[in-house]
Amino acid sequence: QVQLAESGGGLVQAGGSLRLSCVASGRTFSTYSMFWFRQTPGKEREFVAGVTGSGSRTNYADSVKGRFSIFRDNAKNTVYLQMNSLKPEDTAVYYCAADLRPGSITTIGGAMDYWGKGTLVTVSS
């Protein structure tokens, strides 16, 4: 079992920055990949970013490349999503997720083994 808890969401103006955190517990954190997804009402949950257990490989949705950065601190069992140059269309509930397959860098939400409860990010224009 893996438990995930996100934090850091809030209200920010367009062009601003926000950093989300997700603390994991229950398994050795460095052995599995971590991901961020987001969802807005009426839409499917979409992939945002992923990072392998060692942090050596990352993957990003085209819509956030160059603006968002995913990184992890395995000593703190925490994965982060640094979001810069935020746009109103980034408004969503952001979820962290864990895929226990070693080295996974998938973009598919259905492949995730565990999910957090989400944190709301609102970007005002």
C-alpha cells in the first residue's frame, strides 16, 4: 500500500508560480515512479508530468513543457511540481499518482496504482 497526500494548491494570478508537493508513505519511495495528473469538471483526467524512481528520467505533457518541472526528493519521500508562467487553462484539481512498475514513465492514468485526493489550483486572468 502507498498513501499519497498533495499540498500547495491555491489561487494565483496568470503569469505567477506555484509549487505542489506530494508526500508518499508505505513503500520505499525511490523504487517507483511518480506522476502528476490534472482534471477539470467535465473532462477526463490528463497527464501532466512523470518522473522515475531515481529522478533520472522525466516526461511532460506538451501543454506544460518549458513551464512546469517535476522533481523528487527521495530522502523526504516527496515529489514536487514546480509550475511557472501559469495560465488560466492550468486551472484544475491536480493529483499525484504512483506507478509501482520500475522505470515507468507512462502517460496513462489507467496504469497508476495509487492516487492522492488532489489539490485545487486556480489561475485567475
